Amino acid sequence: MPWTRRPPLTAPRTPKYRVIADDLGSKIRGGELVPGSALPPQKELSARYGVTLATLRQALQQLEDEGLLSQQPGRGTFVAEPRAAYRLDSLRGFAEDLRAQGHLVTTQILAQTVAQPPAWAAAHLGDTAHAVRLERLRLLAGHPVVHQVSWIRGRELAQADLSDVSLYAALADHGIAVHRASEAVRPGVLDQATATLLRQPAGTPAFLSERITYGLDDRALVADRATILGTRMEIRTEREVSGLSMQWAQLA
């Protein structure tokens, strides 16, 4: 693995661990250290940088917190695979978020039928005997990362081709305007059925999302549940004085 000369550790008021983190981070971002590659053992790294193990570990932890490294007990420290971000501060779907970040996203339609909504969806959609059940698999660079089941009020989208079109855009094309959405995301793990679809072992960490989308009349238009692969996705928010509003709820 190529290494340039050790950076100076005497910059005023710059903690040594931060200088190390900046140096390693620049190597990762610049492609000198590629995803999946292993860093040298910690004792060797600490000697190269001329610091204690405690200082080095603080730098490695900083980079792991930033999503650039993965520390695996008993195996070593590895450059992390890049993870896509699902943003909570915009009224967009999964595919729109990922494409906006430059990722190649494809959608597989697993099912698209008219059926009676289950109790959890009917509780939001209200008095509707039938809705469109849309089951999709989202693939990121060919790898499945999101399994999504949406219940859509009415029958307008029963025959629509939604393989490469935003659900919100499809609703707009049918004269149905989306006004707002309420979403709850909690940690979980993949059950066996979803794990098979996402090609992962059962029990793999995941985010479980439930989103309710409302129209201009404040009636629920879509009740949506998604399982997001936690090892390939992360969640980001942007906080501003007049921007994102967040509420924290205690899990039972």
C-alpha cells in the first residue's frame, strides 16, 4: 500500500489525532486507499505517525464515525465501502434521493395489483375498500438495498409503468398533488423473507421506514413501508433555523 511522508504533527492547536484523521481521510477520498483495503496494524500505524496507540485509536474512531473506516474486532481496520444517504429533509422518494447523489438506481416491480389494504394501511387511508398495492425492490449499482411496499389510494396507478418513474411524479401526472409526508424510521433487522430479496443473511441491520403521504386536502394518498439495508445506507439530515423539524419518540 503506498504511503507518502508522515504529516507534521506540530500545527498550532491542531490535535494530533485530527491531523492523522485528516491525512488518512485525504488518502481515502483521493483513491490512494481504496474501499475494502486493509490498513496496517495499529502498532505499525502509531509508529509511522509517531503517536501513542491511544491517539491513533482516537483518529481511527473519528474516521469510522465519518463512515470512512470500518473497524472489525479480530480482523483489523478496513476502508469502508461508500454508503448512500437517505435524506429526511426533502419530499422525495428513495430513488430520487439516490439519483441526486449521482448513484445508479434501478427499480424492480415485484407486484402491482388492486387489493384491500391491510389494517395498518387502512388506518391511514381511511374508508377505501381497495387500493393499489405496489411492491418494489430498489437496486443501487445492481445491488438490492431497499424493499418497499406502498398502498396507493384509488385505482389510477393500477396499470401505470412505475419501473422508472417517481411515484410522486406519477400521481402528479394523474392530477393528484402531493402536499406533505410524515415518516418514522426505526432500527431493526432483516426477517428471512426480506433478507432473501436483499440477498443478505437474516438478522442483518436495517432501517424500517413507515411514510404516510398526504394530498392538498390533507387526506392520506399513500401508506408506505420500506426496509432499508443498514449496511449500505445511512440517514442524514440538515438542520436549519427554518428547515427540518424533527421529533424524537421513545421506543416501547
